[in-house]
Amino acid sequence: MRTAHANSSDSSQRSATVKTEVSLNGMSGKKIVADVVECGTGTPVVFLHGLVGLNEHWELVVHSLSKRARCVTLEMPLLSLRKSDCSIQAVSAMTMQFIDKHFDEPVVLVGNSFGGHVALRVAHERPELVRSLVLAGSSGLIERTVVKGAPVRPTREWLIEKIGELFYDKSFMDPGDVDRAYALLNERGGARAMVKLSKSARRDSMADDLGEIEHPTLLIWGKEDVVTPPSAGQGFTELMPNAELFWIENCGHAPMIEAPEPFAEAMHAFFDKQGYPIGADS
């Protein structure tokens, strides 16, 4: 395991940021290495990214929340998964494994897009691992795929168009994310993994299971989300017994990037409502 420490620029309010690599057992028997970033103390909160997401996409939200909670971002190498490891079920199983290994109490699961779907799977299959849920643009109910017709070797232009669809304000699209995705998807099997994971999620409807997920749930939804449209957020609210919906205007499928301040404010209000204690770093 490789570990690095970086001091926060606001060290008086937050503990050091710790970066590690963790090894998880895939369904194939292969060891899957994931990147983990942790900071803050208090109620444990685990952040799960989307299909082309990164830990760093949560940075601004984590900066705010780590003043009161133990924030852990888990970055799975989704586009490098192959065979039986490449499914919503396999990724959910590895996420449960991670929580089992690294926490001695239930966690708040925060997930965007595919990561939200994983959070729902974990909450349904292992409810004792989860304290509450925060879902942003989650799949699992209504989703318009952005990878339909993906070429075997996607061009940079195709990626710019597809990643751009995730945002209402295209200026939030990071060219570095395009470069990273371009490199991963042009590795052998990379584009196939993206399509396979996307299909796996679309076929795994949670509609019949949502009523059984009784955890307090905050839904944070961009009003301009074209991937999981507003009707999806409304649908989750109606089907989940303890869900509340927070809308963000002029925002697309990645509100933690486009609107990190209202996203964090909604989480703080939700945590206050649940009575979660303030961490020692506040």
C-alpha cells in the first residue's frame, strides 16, 4: 500500500489529507487497486464517483464537509475493469468489501451517477453498512445513456461532446478529464468496459427495491440534468420512504462540480437534521 500525506491549506480547521491505495477482491479473483483520499474527523462519509469520475471531482464539497465529518473518497478504476469485475454488481460488492474493512460503524454514502446506483445497491443488500444516503444524478431508475454508439476507439471530439453533455455550463468541463478519459478508453478494452458498465447499470432497475431502502436519503438534482432528468429525481423521491429532494437551478449531471457550494450547504442542512455530531476538526 502506498501512502502519502499532504497538509491542508487550512490546517487549523482540518486534519491532514491522507492518500492511500487499497486492494480489493474482484469477482474474478483478481486484485483491484483503488485510490482513497481521507480527511477530517467525525461521522464517516464515503464519496463514490460516476463512470468517468475521479476523487478530485469531490474536492470542493469535501473541503466544506471535512470540517465536521470524516470524508473518504473512493476511486475505483472503472474503465480498467474486465470480465466478471465489470458490472454494477461487482463494483457494489467491492464497495461493500471496502466499507467492511475500513469502518467500524455505518457510513453516509454519497454517490453521483453510477456511484449513486452503487450506493443504492449497498444500502439495499447490506443496510447495516449505511447510515444515510446522498444521491446526485443517480442511475438506477431513469437514465439516458451517453455512451450509446460508442466507437471501439473513441476520438477526442466524441469524448468532448459526450462529457460536455454532463454539464449545463460547458466551461466546467476540464480538458484534463478529457485527456485522461481519452487515454483510458483507447487502451485495449477500455471503451468496451465503459459500455459494459453502462449497460449493466441500465439493466439493473432499482424500481422494485427502492421502497425497501428506509435510510434517510437526500437527493441533490440539477434542474438541467439531461442524463438522469428531473423526472428521475422526482421518481426516487416518490418511491423511497425517507427521501427528500433538493433542486439546483442551472445545473446538469455533476452538481458537485458545477455547484459545490449549494451541494455542500444541502449536505450540512441534512446532517444537522439527522443530528450528526460536529467533528473535532471544526
